[in-house]
Amino acid sequence: VHMRRLRAKIPPPYNNMLKTIRNVGYMFSPEK
């Protein structure tokens, strides 16, 4: 799955919560 496509499917307030972590992968970090 390409993260660009996944971010495009997620509504705007949530699509910036997907963080890229080098040498690890991806993390969903909900910000309060």
C-alpha cells in the first residue's frame, strides 16, 4: 500500500496523523 493513496482516502483532519518513521515504518499518532 502506498502511503500517498492511503492519505488521500483519509479525511483531512486525520491524514496528517500518519507519521513516517525511518527504518521502522509508519505510525498513527493521534494528536490532542
